[in-house]
Amino acid sequence: MAAGSEYCQSLTAYSRRPTTQVRVGDLWMGSDYPIRVQSMTTIDTMDTLGSVEQSIRMIEAGCELVRITAPSVKEAQNLDNIRKELNRRGYRTPICADIHFTPNAAELAARLVEKVRINPGNYADKKRFEIVDYTEAAYQAEIERIREKFVPLVRICKEYGTAMRIGTNHGSLSDRIMSRYGDTPIGMVESALEFLRICEDEHFTNIVISMKSSNPQVMVEAYRLLVKKLKDENLQPYPLHLGVTEAGEGEDGRVKSAMGIGTLLEDGLGDTVRVSLTEDPEFEIPVARTLVDRYAERAATAQPIEALTTSPINPFAYTRRITAEVENFGGKNVPRVIADFSTQEINNPADLQPIGHFYLPATDKWAMNDLGADYLYTGSRSVPFMLPNGLKELIDYPIWRTLGEQAHKFPVFTTTEYLTSIQEQQAFPFLHVVRLSLDDCEGDLLGYLQEDPYAVLLVETTNSHAMPELRRLFFKLIQQRINLPVVIQWSQGQTTADATTLYAATDCGGLLVDGLGDGLMLKPSVENPGQQSKFLNSLAFGILQAARTRMSKTEYISCPSCGRTLFDLQDTTAQIRQRTDHLKGIKIGIMGCIVNGPGEMADADYGYVGMGVNKIALYRGQQVVKRSVPADRALDELIELMREDGVWREPEAALLA
Ligand code: SF4
């Protein structure tokens, strides 16, 4: 690995991490092959035809590996029927059995299908939520107990040529791991390594590893740490299966997935991808494909970026870059959202509605919702009315100077304009924004910026390797001890909403998960300047929320559902959203089953978990507080629970929703 990186080939030049190659039936995975796209069925595994037809829809959409849950031996056995029917219809796509808690189902499935996924948090352990103070001898005895339970599966996989995924989930670590490491990235890594060492002792290496979490930041740190630990312990460089669990649906699910998966792909990590959305699995495939396809030509098209000798940040633990406070940027302020109106007319107050600021003519008052932008960038024009709700305006310097100094209007300089003004001894003792790219960082500029307490930097790039170039720019600022707040301008000009969502979340999110960035400005595409302000504003807030740097809406941690789900998860999620999406900052877990759901919803404040046909369990944090609530009353009871806790509030007027 190049200097400056402990977990990837290079922090500046794109290249895939070299891995072992894994065979899954006729499908190969690893760095010699394209990044594979996979998904999981949501139909009951005992419904053979339903599973076959859903698998075919997934395969036709581009799915290269179909995962199917096998909660017990009877489902594991039925995988054989599903697979035979798929073969009969001409589909040879490999199948992966998803196993939790049931070694005997795994041992059967490993004889029938091409891959088994085991969860090291529950393969040999039942969760009792106990914290035990293990002596070293007692811990080793536990490892020996795992070995006894796990070796038979390993030997079957070896004999049958079956691949294995050791799939750690942040939300379902064993009591043993929790006791020693807590629910931390290092705990996740150690959870996989306990099983991996046994595999290597048995000379079994046809393995892929995953480190999933519903929190992209935790997930990114865990994968990076895994790569480092594999290397440190001289274990094989196994391929990585990337995924963000319980990402949810719609824009939120896409943003979270891209932030976790995309951030790692940018650094060349990841050999297969599953995007977990609370949507039909065939809809996950184009999302995964859009994420992955971006890297097919990356190495060939990227502009070279100045190499790094050392990285000034710790990639394994989040710390926000320390900055000065300028106006309300940086310091301890939440990252700011700047709405870019430079390419569209803005003539009256109604034009601000898409960015969360509302004029109410009946009362002649202004209001704003939780997605109210903080700044307006108007480029070469100025807003002809007074801005409401503390909204401030940023204007290109040549126009700003014709207006004279005005409260709430601040100049934006190009680097040339900034240098000229400084050299002419002009002073700007108030907020001013300076555009900056990596190429600009030469000559006297950085010296002037070091001495300027009022500047906020607006960083930008046109390089297709955008995130690493901007990260390199942040590193340069840190190394030069320039602690000015930095706003990330994203302007990769995608043509579809999905691509914009996924790529903006990757590029901006990849910086935010490392604590880099004090604001976002997402630029409309040139082809479509006007229509996007509401979409881009919501996307900017969504990215900040997914990075957990600014909570502005309710967060839903919903599982993608699978054969264990006993209710319509999509429909239920939509109903819960409709009643609760005004509860800013509250995290609600919506889980299909009580076997894995409570663990998987990790740090949710409340949980809505299926526990039987039409029976729901309601959780406060990790604590179940109501069991067997009839499904038609469960949402009302959940709201009642929030009311008791004093966190419920009535939705605001429809206009502001
Ligand atoms: S939590 Fe959801 S996806 Fe996970 S096993 Fe249960 S029903 Fe399936």
C-alpha cells in the first residue's frame, strides 16, 4: 500500500485493492473480475414458485448472485427445489443461503447451493444481551466452542466447493464480542476474524467478508479496519462484500447506501455490492449498478492528483476537522446548506418555497420548515426583496461591490479576484467566500488565507476522481494549518435524479464521514437548472443527515425484508413515515422479524418489529415495551409511546410539511 494509506492502494490514484479470487458456482469474485451486483429475495423461501419468479425478476434486472434466507432446515432443503426450477427455466445464476442461528441449516445448504452466508454474531451463539467479564482462559474456551460448531460447515464447503460469506452486522454482535469490544468497528472486525482464523486453520479460503451497519460512518470505519487487520495478521486479502444494512427506502435509502458503499469504492475497496432498500429487490439492482459502473473507467479517465506521503487524519475513528467559526460556518456549528440560484431568476418570495422558506400572505409572515436552506448563492444577480428567516445571500464579488456593503449579503471571490483585492490592500472584515481548487493551492494564496479570519472556502473540482481530489485539498489545508471553514461544492452534472443522488452522496459523504466539510452547495445540472432546487436542497440535508452531522428529519432504519417477514414492510413503512416524518432527529426502526430485527435496528430510539402474523412488538431503544400488539393498532400505540416519552409533537400546518 502506498504511503499515506493503511487500508487501500492509494488515497489519490484509483486502483482496486488486490484480493484473492473466490469462486461462487460459475461466478468469480475478486479484484481480477468486475465488481459483482447481488440482492436478496423477500418471498417466503417455502414458496418455491414465488421465490423462483422473484429471482428471475432480479436476474433479468442484472443481479449476478441471488441470496435467499434459510431460517431452518426445511427452507434450506427447499433451496434445492428453487434452484432446480431456476435451472429448468434456463437460469444458472448462483444462489447464496442466508443463515442466522442454525448451523444444521447451513450444513445442508452448503451441499445444495453455491454459497452460504453466516453471521458470526449468531452462528454459534444465542443473544442474551449479557455483558460478561471474560478471563483470557474463558474467552479462549468460547473460541474453542465456536470451532467445534463451525468446523463441520467449513469442511462441507471445502468438499463441495461452496463459497462462504462471513457477514458481520453491527447490530447483531455476539455477547462475547460486545463484552470485550462493545458495538464498535473493531468489535465487528474481531467478530469476523474469530471465524476467519478457524477457516484458515482448515485451509479454507473461498471466502468473502462483509462488515455491515445501518450507520455509514461505522460501516466505512469497520471495512477499513478489516483490511488493515487482515494485513497486520498476515491473513489472506479476501474480497469484500459491501452493504449498508436497513438503509430504508427512496432518497434516504439511496443516500445512506451511496455514502457507505461509494466511499469505499472510491478507495478501490469492494468486490461485490448489495444495496438494501425497503423496495422490491429488483429495484435495488439498478441502484447498485449505477454505483458500481462509475468505476469501470475511473482509472483511465481521472486526472492525476498530487500523491500523499502521509495522511493527516485517522481513517479508523471519526473526528471533525477543527475550524474557526466564521459567521455561522465552522466551529461547533452544524454544516450549512447553500442553495444555488445562480442559474435561475428569483423575483418574489414564493421562489424560496422549494428551499424551505414560506411566505404566508394571509398573515403576512414568513415560516420555514426543517429543510430551510441557510444561504442563497445568487451568482451575478441579487435578490430584489428582503430575505426571511435569517437566510443570507452570497453574490459574486464583481456584482456585490456594485451594491456596496449590505447586511446579509456577502461576496464570493474567485482566487484571482481575492488575490488582487488583497494585493490592493482592500479589507473585508466580514464573511467572504473564496473559491478554491487543488490547482489553486500554490504561490502566495495559502499564506494570505492563513492570515484571513473572515474567509470561508468553497472547494470545487472537475476531476472525475472528485472525492479523492477534494480530500487531497482538505489534507493540504490541514497540513498548512489553515483552519478556515470549508463548503463542498458538488457539480458533477448528472442527468438522472438517481445518479445525482448516488454520486453527490458518494462524493460529499466520502468527505463528511472523515469529518471534512462545514457546508454543502449542490449545483443544478446545466441541462436542468430550475427544476432541481427543491430536490437538491432536500438531497443536501439528506446527505448531512446520513453522515450524522446535521439531523433535520426523522430517520428510518428499515430492513429490506426477506422470507422471514410476516407483514407488508413497504406498506407499513409508508404508513409509519406518513404519520411520523415531522419528528426531526428521532430514529425509528421498522423490522420484519423479531429474530434479527431488534439487533439490526442498532441505535434506533423506537422500534416497530414483526413478531408473528399481524403481531407487532414495540421497542423503546433496545427494550421491548409492548408485545403482540395487533398490527392495526401498532402505529397508534407507537405514537402513544412517544407521547408518554414527551417526544411526540403534532405535525405542522400542511403548507410547511
Ligand atoms: S430483520 Fe428483516 S431482513 Fe433481517 S431477517 Fe428479519 S425480516 Fe429478514
